Amino acid sequence: MDFVRNIRYKCPELAALWTQSDPHEWDLIEWDRRGTALARVLKLRLTNIGLADLPSDIVNLTALRELNVSGNNLASLPSSIGQLTELRKFVLCERDDNNFALTALPDSITRCAKLEELILGASSIVSLPASIGNLKELRHLSVRGSKHLELLPDSIVQCSALTEINIAFTSIKSLPESIGDLRKLEILCAASTKLSSLPVSISNCPLKLLAIEGCEFETFPEEIVEIITLERLWAHNNRIMKLPESIGNMHKLEELTLQGNRLASVPVGLASIDASVVVDLTGNPKLKFVPSEVMSLDSVKLDKGVTKGYTTDQRINQAEDLADRAGDLAARKAKFAKEATKAVVKKAAGEASSMASILMGKKK
């Protein structure tokens, strides 16, 4: 209790806010009320109060599980924050208008070994601690809107409990090559980043949602097709010009957004996905024809004027396929005829030999 009072005395912003004599009546605090002797602070929400520095006495709140400092003017965090060993959730920013002066987290935060949620939001963070892999219990990492952040540390793949990563609206250009080591990752939001490709290993992640809309993809990442758990793929507003024939192999897909790309054709293989899948192909100006098999999908969305049919290239491919099949059939027929001729000749030779033997016997 005295620790909390000390925080108020040393922090004018809190002194103006916490005027009651009983700390249990103060806003922004959640207490563990299992008896007065055990009264401990579990959650501390120091939001939107103009803090320039985080009170150092906070580290004495050894039972603290959640700390939210969003909406302030913090330029740094104390290295002693690593002493909050019971911390489960830390929020630096919730919106886009605060803590712009803070550009890095202290490495010591990775000593908060029980941390499950790390929400950094639209801060001015330029890098994450290289030791972030020490956070073995981390389930949710969000740097959404941290536009100065260009990469994730390779050690992020050591955060084996991660189920959700949000890097949307950052300047990240690539993902760690071994991201496939995150065998619990179900949600990856990478909208409006600088990504133009994905690591091959991403197919090892059990993703259910992959959001790569508004990025810099020109080629559809075929690694995505190998993610057999994927239910929602948001890939709109890129510069994708072609889809792989194998896209129809995504049998658990429920939603596919491809609007606002540069598609000129759609593979027939797309028709192999479940007919109820929502497929949005609007906003692709060069797309004039869609195979009738794809048009038969229940929830396909197309611009007005797009008709059933095949592009010239698709017709050429179909003709080539037919020619190949015809050639194969002709080859099989020729082989069969050759084998049949050999059989007839062999049989005739056998019969002639038998007849010759009979005639020779009669002459004797």
C-alpha cells in the first residue's frame, strides 16, 4: 500500500488524479482483495495523463500483471521494468497519438518471463530487443502502426507460444526465414507493409488468417497454397498479376479477397475450392473473362462486364492440352497395334511350325 502512495507523491500527474485518502478508491488501479494484509495491485492503467516518465517505484508492485501506459509522452522506460516478473500484459500504445519520443524498449523487458501480450501500437519504436526470444510465454505481439520499424528480430521465432502477430502499417520488408518454427501461429496481420514475398517455411505455420493486403506483392506467394489450415486470405490491393493453378487446393478456405490487383486471368483450378467460399475479384481492370467453372461458385464477386469465357492464353493452353492428350492416345494406339501385330505374327509362326512338323511326319 505504501508503495502505491509513494508513486502518487513522486508523480504530480497521479497526485492530481488520486486525491482520495484510501488508495482502494483510486481510478486506474485493480486490486487483489483477498484480505487487507494481501492487498496488492494487479492492474495499473496509467493512460492519457501526460506522463513524461514512468515512476520508478512501479517496480515495487511485484504482483502487477497488467501495465498500460498508453496516451502519454514517455521518452523511455526504466530498465528496472524487468523486475515486474509477474507481468502478463504490457501496453505502450493503443492509438496513433502518443509516446512518439520512445524509440526503443529496454532489453530488460525480456526478463518479464511471464509476459503474454506485448502491445506497442503506433509508437516510434525502430527496433525490438534482440533477446525477445526469451519471452517463451508471449502469445500476442502487436507493433501495428510503428511505421519506423523495418524488421523483426530473428529470435522472434523462439517465442514458441505466439499465436498472433500484428505488424500492419509498419515498414517491415521481410519476415524471418525460419518463421515456420512458430508452430502455434494462427493469425498474421501484415497489411500495408513493405512485404513483397514470404519465407518458404511459412507453410509450416498453422495459420487461419493471413492478411497481406496493401503490400507490394506482384507474384502470388505459392507458399500460401501449402498452408492447409488457412481459412481467410486477404490479399487485395497488391499488384498481383497471376494466380497459381494450385490455388484450388486450399480446401479450408472461407474467404479470399483479391480485389484491386492486376489480374488478367483466373485459373480454372480456382473452381476446386468449396463453392461457398467468398471470392472477391472486383477491381481488376484487365480481367475480362472468367472460366465458367469459376463463375459457378456461389459467392464469387466480379465487376460488371466480366463474362464467362477463357483468355487467349487459356484457350492455347487448352488446345495444347488436347493436342498432348491426342498425341498420347495416338502413341498408345500405335503401341497397341505394334504389340498386336507381334502377337499375330508370333501366333502365325507357331501355327506354321506346327504344320511343318505334321507334314514332315507324314512324309516319313
